Amino acid sequence: MTSRTDRSIPELFSDAVGQLAKLIGSEFALARAELSEKAGQAGRAAGLMGAGAVLMIPSLVMLLFAAAAALIHNGVSDPVAYLIVGGCAGIVSITLIIVGINRLSGDAMKPTATMEEIQRDKAAAREMVR
């Protein structure tokens, strides 16, 4: 049996390739786990947004009618009051949709831990080759 210092270059290269294969396998496992976690996070976020929207609709309708009634009570004609309240509600809803879409963007769902680990491993592999 040879000592660790008397190993040949092919043996060293074989060990380095074996370690690199293990490293790549570990990185793929980490990436799968992180992407699975991000997908679950996105699913839970979508579920919460949907449940909140369903529960909020009746109260929002009542609040919008109350706002229109207040405008009508202060002398604004019925159609104009409903148009003002509907337009304001539309602007708020578009803003909320845009914020929700941005939270589900590619940057937010990027597997950052895996990418950082790959960069560290790449640097370590370069050091091994030197």
C-alpha cells in the first residue's frame, strides 16, 4: 500500500475527479431542495393571496358603496360618484397586482444559496487544479 504522499499523478487526478463528481452531486441535491422550497413558498403565497381576495370581496363592496354614498350625500351625482370610487378601487387593485407579481419575479425565486455554493466550489476546484 502506498502512502498518501507517494501517489502518482493519475491517482491524484482520479481522486480529484471523484471528489468533483461527489461535489457536483451534492450541488444538484442542494439545488433541488432549494427549488422545491421556493416552489412551496410560491404556492403558499398564491394560496394566501387567493384566500385573502375571496374573504375581502364582500367587505370591499360594502366600503365602496359607503364611499359612493358619502360622495352622493355631499352633492356629487350618482354616476360620477360611482365612477370616482370605481376608478380609485381600480388603481389600488392594479397596484396590488403589480406588487404581487414582483414578489414572484425571477429574482425573488432565484436559488441564491445554491448559486453562492457553486461559486465557492468553483473557486475550490480551481485551487485543487493549481
